[in-house]
Amino acid sequence: MRLSHRSTVALGLVLLVAAGGLAAQDAPASKPAPPPAKSKAQPAPGGKTAKAKEKDKTRPQDKDKAKPKSDPSGETRVLTKAEAEARRRSPFLLPPGASPGDPQPGYEVDDARDEPPWRQAAFFGIRARGRFFIYVVDQSGSMIDDDRLTRATIELRRSVFALQSPQQFEVIFYNDETTTMPGGPIPRPADQHNKDLLTAWLRLIDPDGETSPRRAIKQALALRPDAVFLLSDGEFPDGTVEAVAGANTRNIPIHCIDLAGGLAGDHLQRIAHDSGGRYASRPGNLQGGGVPAR
């Protein structure tokens, strides 16, 4: 059968459309595009991530628990006077049978710690201001008891060797008489020569005789020191306290150390009080009894 030209064109279009449909059915289905990957959160310049912000929500009280307690300034805190007093009364520095809470008569607080080293001296825990100090030390027979003379000379060397130029010192021992360092009594520079001279001279001092400090104290006051340290373990003859007060016309402080713990009477306490000095009770021995020398 012969087709017309128009019928031939129409038949071609139909075949074309049919072929396109078959091609579409045979083509594999295209896979859907994967969703965009999640990018890691990047903190803005100068900012924080969400997790970091979450950590910052820690309660202030939790932070306080984590860090040790300290002074608000971040510096070492200076002890108050009450705290220093509590530390000073360590059980290791108390007489036998005493406790830290007990009152300790004669245990004085240092009053010259704010001074430079060359403006102070300390003897058996009593600290005094000045540049010239005289040590008046008992060498009577009773000083052999409980190693008293040995304790006195040990503390005397410690005190004198701590002195610095331009400080001066002198040492006077007494019993019935007075014994001064060679060439004394005079103010001596606190140099190595005089410190070595003191060490050699102390080997010659022995306990002997009675206890009469009147002449030794008058010799000391005549040199016009900044302070006198008076050490004893015995009761003084009647009239000693009044004689010392009469001789101390310049009101030089006389700091008194009692190695008998007050058993020999109140003469040392009265001399210290009348002169504006301080009194300290220092009983003990070299075997660890009582309050050790500092």
C-alpha cells in the first residue's frame, strides 16, 4: 500500500515518540543528591564554642572549692599580734606542766622587731632597742645549779655575736665583787676582735660567792647605755632595789632575767618595773627542762 507524504510524516513522529518512551523506561533511576555535610562549628573571632560556654557556667562556689584558700591580695599574710602570741606559746617553749592557754608571767612580747638589726639586741627572749647594751650577769655559787651559768654564757655569746657595727657592748659579772672584761668597764665595738675576746674571757668565769649586784649595776648605769640586761637566780640583799632606782637618774631600762623562775623573790620584777624595763622568767636546764634560751 502506498502512503501519502503526509501520512508518512505522521507515522515517523509517532515512532519517534514511542522510541523516546522506551528509552526513558530502560534508563536507570538517578540517585538523589546526598544532603550537605554538617560543618564543624567554628567559633567567631574572640568568641567561644557552645561547649566552652557551657563549661563557663560552673557555679562560683564550685570554683572556690577547687582552688586553695589564700589572702585576697595573693600575697603572704602577715600574722596578727594575737596569732603571733599563739605561735609564741608553743608547747615546746612552756614550763613543765603548763599548757598553751595558761598565762605565762614574765614571758614578754618582743617590741623592737621593726628596728634594723643594728638598732636592737635580744637576751633570753627580751628584745631591746639601741646601739649600746650592757650585760650584768650573776656568777654566784648558786648559778652552778641546773646549769644556770652555762646557759647564761651560751645565751650571752649568742646575743653579743648578733650585734653589728656601729653597736657597742660591755659585760659585767658579779657575786660579792664585780668582774669586767679586760680593760673595762668601757663601751666596746661589736667587732670580731671583741667578740673573740669575750669568748676567751668567759672560760675564766666560775660560779662562786654571794649575790650582790648593786655595784655592778651602778658601773653599768654610769656608762649611759641604751639598755641593761640584768640576769640572776638569787634574792638580793635588802635595799638593793631602792639603791638601783636611786642610781638610775637617766631612767635607763633594766631588763631582768630570772633563771630561778621567781623562787628567789620579786627583786628582779621590781627593778624591771621601776626602770621601765621588762621581766622574764627563764627556769630550766640544758637537758630540756623549762623554757630554752632563744
